[in-house]
Amino acid sequence: MILLLLCLQDLRAGAAVVDATPPKFPVIVNGMFTERSAGKANDPIEVRAVALADGGVTLVLAVVDSCMMPRDLIDAAKGVASRETGVPSERMLVSSTHTHSAPAAMGCLGSDADPEYPDFLRGRIAEALAKAVGALRPAAAGWGSAVAPEHTHCRRWILRSDKVRKDPFGDPNIRAMMHPGYQNPDYIGPSGPVDPEVAIDDPLVGARRHRGRPHAVRSPDRGGKLAVDRERPPPQRLREPLDLRERARQALPVARLDGDGDS
């Protein structure tokens, strides 16, 4: 459906970025396998959305800076946006970046949900979806890709045959694990090759304003992630890519959609 929309001559697109940084701290953070809290945010936490329309069908996609979100939270946000815009909720998709450095919208990976943040986030998701629809303008589509093997790595490594681990049921069938550690002798190597392609909008392409700046760009998650603690300053080895990301944000203030599963 998205590809069909993008091929139409009367394509319209709209984008919105809504700040979802918690209004007060501390806040519980997902993703470290033991519960922790953050006392501040070094980077804005956002909901980024793009709407695509052909005059008859409208689709809305949103990506949230979150580790995971419960289905009822997403459905409630889509319901609010649907009532406001008239776009059916089944034509809205919401996904997360799966960052391990954002407020806990649900209990997962060793932490409970923050007691207040889910309600706050629900409203921000609904706002982003509705604003993207409200911003629909004539648009054209563009896309591209590059091969960059220096930025893609396999983080899932195979264990030695004498180091196979037991699963939660006690059966010895875990042959591979993520994050093996530096030069860990228990592992023999990556579990497979990596895709060196870095793509912009595949299959969802960049919706560009006619003779103007882009509305939005989307890069699919091919398994590589950059997780940054939002409370502690980033280490030196991450400052260069983070500075580059911030310069790109300032030079091209568009909705950047990249994330994991959709709901």
C-alpha cells in the first residue's frame, strides 16, 4: 500500500516531531536488565510521524524513542488521533526505536513501567499522529542507499561446542548469544554475515516537498543500534557520530523514522 501511494502523481505527505521528554524526573529507564532511574535527559526524547495520502487513502506512521510500548497504550493513542483526524486507526502504525536509554513505558528487561510516563507518552503519540495528518502537503518521493561495511557489525556470536548454554527449561540448546564480550574465548565467531547497505527509505521513501526541503526520511533498522545513556555524557568514542547526528538534525530538521516492530 505504501509503495502504491508513493507512485501516485497526487501524493501528499506531512510530518511532525513532538517532544516526549518527561516533564519531571527521576524517571524509570528500560533496558539494562536491572531497574535504574534517570535524573535528567541529555537528548530530547521524541515521537516522529509522517502521513502519506493520495486523495482517498491516508496512512500515518510514527516512531517513538522508547524501548517497548504496550499495545493498549498504542491503541489508545491511535484512537485519539483517529477521532481527531478521521483516519481509521487500522491505517496507523506506531513503532519504537528500541533504545535502552528512554523512560519505561512498560515493564520489560528488568524494570517496571514508570508510574507516570506512559500516560504522558500516550498523549504525545496521539499529538504526533494528528499533526502529521494536519501537515499534509503536495510531495514527491526519493530514495537512495550506500554500502558502508565499517558501520555494520554482527553482534550475535556462536559459542564453542563445549560451551553450549542451557535455555530457561534446562535444555542445552543455546548455541549463540548477543554481545559476547571482547575476545571472549567461549565464542568462535559471528553467526552470519551482515548487510553492508545503509538505505534511506526502503521501502518507505523520503517524501519531499515539491522544489523544497524534505518532509521526512526513513532508514530501516537492519540490526545495528547505537544505545546511549541519556543521563551520563557519551564516551569519547561516541561523541563524533553523535555530534554528526546533531549537526544533521540542525541542518535538515525533518522527521527521521527508524525503528523496530510496528503496531
